[in-house]
Amino acid sequence: MGLAILVWILTVGVISLCVGGVWWFPAPISQHAFNFDTHFSRMLWVAGAIFLLAQGLLGYAILRFRDQGHPATHNEGNARLEVVWTMVTAVVFIGFALIGNKIWASVHMDKSGDATIKIEVLAKQFSWNFRYPGPDGKLGRTDVKFIRDSAGNPFGIDAQDPAGRDDVISSAIRVPRGILVELTLRSRDVIHNFFVRELRLKQDIVPGMAIPLRFRADKEGTYEVPCSELCGLGHHQMRTTLIVMSAEDFQIWLKDEDRKPR
Amino acid sequence: MKIFSTDHKVIGKQYLTLAFFSVALGIVLSLIMRFHLIRPDAKISWFATLWPVGATGGIMTPELYLSLMSIHGTLMVFFVLSTAPQGGFGNYFLPLQIGAPKMAFPVLSMLSFWTTFLALMALLASFAVEGGAPLSGWTAYPPLSALGQVAGPGQGLGMDCWIVSIALFSIASLMGAINFITTILDMRTEGMNLMRMPLTCWGWFVTAIISLLAFGVLLAAGILLFMDRNLGTSFFIPAGLVVSDQLQNHSGGSPILWQHLFWFFGHPEVYIAILPGMGIVSTVLSVFARKPVFGYRAMVYAMFSIAILGFFVWGHHMFISGMSPYSSIAFSLITLAVGVPSAIKTFNWLGTIWGGKIRFTTSMLFALGFVSVFVSGGLTGLFLGQPAIDLYFHDTYFVVGHFHMIMGVAAIFAIFSAMYFWFPKMYGRMMNDNLGQVHFYLTFIGVYAIFIPMHFLGILGAPRRYADFKELEFLAKSGILQRITTYSAYCTAAAQLLFFGSYFYAKWRGPLATINPWDATTLEWTEPSESNVVNHAPDVYSLPGEEKDFVMQSDQ
Amino acid sequence: MQKSKTAVALLLIAIGMVFASLTSAMVVRRGLGGDWRALPFTALSLGNLLILMASSVALEFARRQKSSGLWWLSCCLGALFLMMQLLVWRDLMSAGFNVATNPSSSFFYLISGLHGTLVLGGLAALATTRAMVATWYWHGMSILWMYLMLLFQWMQ
Ligand code: HEM
Ligand SMILES: [Cu+2]
Ligand SMILES: [Cu+2]
């Protein structure tokens, strides 16, 4: 009896927390993020309905069928009902997967459009480094044996390679607004993860692999990037920021950085 | 009571004792973690006493937090959820329920328990060795777990302890699995054909099959990891790593290979944790609704489809790992497909109580609570099973909320339900129902209050396995969620004392139970209850005032 | 006895899963890149496979004809196999392949070591019992080694 009401209260409580939206996603800053939100709320409606229905029925059954001296019905099941609800859930669940996969495909399989800005991301315990090709448009050669954090060379750029002399290195990632950017994610030690909430994008960074990730950010601003894969004792401190700037400001910044002596 | 007993009842109780110890320790660790998360700078003198290195001066270091987290997860998943329902209740009640005099191989049962015990000791030893317990979580992803002490203090000897523990646990589970399957196939009494077995037995059967196929993979993966760490091989470690400015001498391995092996085991593992619970809940619902299980056959088929499909969904833990985006799509389809039999079971549970005459014993309350948390935890799985949504939620607190609900809390509820249900059979005495009711309500409200806020932290984007959240500006306004979680955890943990108190009181002082106190129908209730207590002289016949002309020695 | 048959069949399945996962790890690891080197297998390892299979055949005859002599012959062949495996290891080491030299040798030492341990267990069983299931286990180990040798050849 009390349990029925409690189940209902908890159900309503959970639903109102979702509807209340006090603790919710940050505003989206890209088309993908927007699509994500649309799909998420669609899912939330359906899942919410199932939640309400299932918990509601549970509460109802608890209330209605509590022992009031009545005899229980003898019922060993109902094959037709069984088939119906199996089919219905199968269709709903698989339908979800199919719809969601479109969004997934747009992130990881869509190779259309040229990313004019290419940035190399290097994660290491417990900091971030980003590398931009200078005016020559080429990243310099690297080798682990040249890695010298103290000398400002976390990437191990080969000083002999002229292409590397103008590379720009930054500890926060800056990108121009409205332009397709392609990151190449690399790690020097353990697995890390690049996550920007406002982009609704997350990707593990695996040592030994160079993983591409493309996005186009449409809103200027500064966004936090928390490392989101356990990487050791400093995991919780491994954060940086994504700074989305106007295209002009971005070019100015890049040029200024390039002129700085390294 | 012999310590190295081959009696299945004794072994069942030994497993349960081990699980209760582990759950108590696991909860204490989680409370310390929760405390740290709301007061990261607090100076607690006994921290310094317990962990002179990890908490010098009483302030917890991040590495200590991560160690507690890793041991908490490992204890809970392996030593609680994979022992109590299967090794504990399974060893005790499987023979009784199928009318077998004992397990197929009593000595094997004993070995499997004591190997599990050694595994637990190996895990706990990690706290005592240099560097302390490992900090790479219960999933131990390399290279973090493979590089040794350069990767963090607990990654030295502590990590080796962890691997040894897990390897021993795998071997013990394989022994248990062989024993269970053989018992069910070859030891059923006359007339007990498979389709007449109680669903509890089906739960143990299917779980044993999964264990048989899954633990060997974990064992193999553990050995490979051990070799990478100690023999200089490169299965999981790629070339050219620079850790703490040291170039590592390895070449060409793949961190993702570990993830494939681990999750090929790991996903079936969550079914190992929950399937016996599903069997128990089906039984308990039917006993106390006074109705047959709705769709018995469908329940059996659902368990088998879960077991089979469950071996093909491991990739849903790896959507974001850098594995091929095409395989993600396949994995997500199968993942949502495995949701279907789980949903069917939920429908059938509702069908079982529908039209019934429900008796709200404590055991029944926990079974009903199980259905509720199973629904709550299952629905978030629909989100996480899609790579598109995992793009945001992977490794956030949303995941922590999800798996605690569906795996942790649901399975614990099933364990409680079973404990209250079978207590009279195990100890010949009754647990106090009023205390039980209070225990249930506090726990039920408590788990929602602990784990629902975690989902919202996840929606905000809070990453899991963070020793503190001070530096993340976007979480500045979520302190209240953290505090609700922590205070609820304190209260819920305190409510468990009620259970332990009630348990020990009933064990020694509880009112005597009759042979079949719940009017249940399965075979274990035809036997006299455990520990017959003798109350009077052997020859009490024709006592005035008694209905019958004899009073058994065990009657009062 | 029925239950020991069931149990040994299950044991073989469990062992099979361990080697199946090592196989898949090996396939994946070899596919990763250019560092895989072929192992110099000699006639010794082939001959050794034949010894183990001969031991299985002898055991089968021993079981059918209830011949104690053949049973012991099978055991001796099994022990010989184990000693020869050590020689195979020695050869590999003198060819410069240690455990950590190359993933191919890491896998070989691990897999042959595990298999050897299981064979050792089988020997202990054969020495103490004449049960039919012991022969099942023994045949299982022979077939497993045949499969593993094929795998190593294919992985060259
Ligand atoms: C009082 C109840 C519990 C509380 C307050 C609690 C709290 C926590 C917390 C705070 C974490 C760490 C999250 C993080 O830092 O990422 C955690 C992790 C975890 N918990 Fe619990 N927990 C409880 C019960 C359980 C139970 C019953 C299980 C059984 C499945 C469980 C399994 C796990 C696992 C597997 C992890 C993950 C460890 C890892 O990330 O490697 N917990 N829990
Ligand atoms: Cu990190
Ligand atoms: Cu899974």
C-alpha cells in the first residue's frame, strides 16, 4: 500500500527533475549538438512514457491486488500477449537504434567537406597540447627522442625539419567559428579523452593511434574540456579550454603566435 | 562446523559470509569516497592512521581516492554480486530445490570457495603493499594498468595483487560453473525435468553457463596483462610511450585489445550478477502473490536469449574507444535487442502479481523494489546503448548512476529478498518482519536518493573517476547534487545496520520457523529447517491442552 | 559415471575458451603492424606433436583392451612430450627468441607453457585413475596441441 504510493512519488519526482531542467545540458554550439539534443529529447519522451507506464502499473498492481481476503486468479501466462509485447518492444528498441545511428554516422563516417583547419592534439599525464601548422600549412616531423617538456617541445618536433619550425603550440585549443576543423588525437602515455560538452562530442585518445575527430563550432565562447578517461592520479586536474573565435581573430592569433620565438 | 567443509549448506553460508564482509567493506569505502567528494580538503586524523602515505596529515590524496574506488568496484562486482547469489544461495539451495542430496562434486565446491577466499585476500593485500592499492578502476585499462609504478603509486605491486586476485577468482568461478552445470544436468531427482525446475534453478544454470564461457577469457586477459607488466612483453603496450619523461621499452601492442577481451567477459559478467537475482525475484513474486509465474517458458527463453545475445554486445562499452565506427552500429543494434528479453521479464513480473493476492512480507517488498529499480536502471540503458548518445554520456556520472541502479542495487535487492525469504530455512528461525519493513523502505528511498542525482550530474557532463570536482567550473552549481548523494549514502548505509542487527538477532533469538512458513511449493520447503533446536524431552505424548497427542522435540 | 563425463566435457569447454581468447588476441596482435617475426620451428616440434598424438592413440588402445602396459606407455610418451617441449624452448632461446623478444615468441611461450601445465595435470590424472574421462581429457589435450601447432604455422 505505502509502497504503491512511494513508487508513484518517486516516479513523479524523477520525471519532474527531468522536466525541471535545473541540472541539464549546456546550450548546444553546433549543428551536431543540436541534432543530439533533438534525438535525446525524443528518446526521453518515449523512455519517460515507458517509465511512467511501468512504474505506474507496478504501483497500481501493488495497490489493487494487495491481500484483501480475495482469492488470487490462477493464470500461468498468455502466449499471445507474450508475442505482442515482444514484437512491440523489439520494434521500439531497434527503431531507436536506427534513428540514433544517423547522428553517429554524421560524426564518424561523413567524410564530405574539406577541413581547412587541422590541429594535432597531444594528451599526456596530465596536460594538453595542441599543434597548428604554421604558414606553410605543414606539421613538422616528430620523434619521441626529441620530446623535451622542459624545452617546450612536448611533441618531440624534429628541429632538423624546416616544416616544423613554424608550428604553433598551444595549451588551450582555439578554433575559428563556422569552419570545419579536423583534430588528430594522439596520446603520449595512457588513454585520455577529449570531451566538449557544448559540442556533444567525446573521443578517447589512445596511445599508438591517431584518431580523427571533426566538428564545426558555430558559437563564439570559451568551453571547458575535462579529460574523461581515467589516466592516473591527476585525471581530475587534466582540463583545458576550447576557445571558439571569429575567423579573423583566429588568424590574427595564429600569426601572433607564429612570430613568438620558440 | 568444520572450516574445510564439503557440505553444500556450509559452503553456501561461507560464500554468503564472504559476500557480507565484502559488501560491508565496499560500502565503507564508498562512504569515504562520498565524503571526500563533498569535502575534498577535510583533514581527518584517522585517515592518516589508516593510510600514512595516501593521506599524509589526514588529507586524502587523489591517488588514494582512486584506489578506494578501484577496490570498491572490484569488491562489489566480483566478491559480492558474483558470489552471494550464485555461490551463496546457489550452493545452499540448488541441491535442495532439485532434490539432490548434494552438489555433484562437494570437494570442488570447497576448493572453489577457498580459492575465492584466497582471491579476496590477494585483493586486500594490495592495501598493504608498497604503493598501495591499484588506481585503474575495476576495468584496469592498459597502458595505465600495464606500465607499473611510473603510472601511479598503486600501479606497482598493488596492481599485481589485483591481477592475481582476479585470476584466482576466475579459476574459482570456473570450478563453480562446472559443478553447477553438472549438478543440474545429472543430479535432478525423479520427475524433476528441466521444465519443472524453479526459475531460481534456471537462473543458476544460465549463470553457470555464462561463467563457464566468460571467465576463461578474463583469465587469459589477466595473464597477458601480467606478462606485459612483469616479463616485458608488449601485448597491450604500444611503442614509444613517454611516461613521466621516461621512454618505455615496449613495441607495437594495442590498448584496445585489452578492452575487447575485458568486455567480452565484462558484459556477460553483469548478467552473472543479475540472472540469479531474476530467478529469485520471479520465485518470490509468485509465492507472495499466490499465483504461478506468468509465462514460465517465456522467462526461461528470455534468460537464454539474454545469455546468448549478451556475448555479442561487449562493444557498447567501447563506442568512444577508437574502435571502428561501423562496428559500433552493429553493437548498438544487438545491445538494444538484448533489451527486449529484459523488458519481457519485466512484463512477466507485472503479469505475475496481476490478479494476485499479495502478501507484503519483507522478501516480497524487496522483490517489488527490484522490479522498480530494474525498470529505472534499464531505461537509461536504452540511452547508453546508442553510440550517438554515448558521445556525450560515456564515462560520465550518468553511467555510474545507470550501472548502480541496474546491476548494483537490483542485484542487492534480489540478495535481500532471498535472504529474508530463505532465512527460516537456513537458520530455522524467522526474521522480524517489522524491522524488515523499515529496512526495506529506508533502503528503497535511499538508493533512489543516492543514484538518481548521479544521473543529473552526468547530464551536466561530470566525468566519473574524478577525485574531486573543484576545478570544473561547469559543476560549480551542482554541489547540492553531490551533497544529496553523500548524505543519502550515509543514511542508507546506516539503515543496513538494521539488517545486520536483525539478522544476528534472528539467528540466535528469532522465533522458531515452521517447515514451510510461506506456504511455498518447491522442494526445499519439504525438508526440516536447518539447525533443529531441541526444546524438551524426547517423549512428549498426550500433553494436556495440546491439539495433537504428540509434540515433536523441535516444536515448542 | 555420468557426472564426471559431463564435468570433463565442461572443463574442456572452459579450457577451450581460454585458448580461443588467446587465439583471437594473437590474430589481432599480429594484424596490428610490422613487428611480428616468424619463429624458427624445427623438425623437433613437429616430431613432438607426433609423440603426443601417439600417446593418445596408445591410450585409446589401452582403454579398449584394458591393457595396463599400453596405459603406462601412453604416460611415458606424455612425459617425453613435456621434456621435448623444454628442448623446443631451449632451441628457441638459442635462436634468440626469449619471452619478450617478439609478440610471436611471447605468445608461443605462454601458450605452450599453459598447454604443458594442463598436460602435466593430465599425466597426474592418468597416473592415478583408469577412468574413461581421463582419456577424454588426454585426447582433448592432443587435439588442442594439434590445433595450436596449426595456428602457429598459420601465424608465421
Ligand atoms: C552505498 C552504496 C554505494 C555507494 C554510495 C556507491 C558509490 C560509488 C562511488 C562514489 C563510485 C565512484 C564513482 C567515480 O568516482 O567514478 C562508485 C563506483 C563503483 N561502484 Fe559503487 N556505490 C555503492 C554501491 C555499489 C554496489 C552495490 C555496487 C555493485 C555493483 C557498486 C559498484 C560500483 C562499481 C563497479 C564502480 C566503478 C568503479 C570503477 O569506476 O572502476 N557500488 N560507487
Ligand atoms: Cu584523464
Ligand atoms: Cu555491457
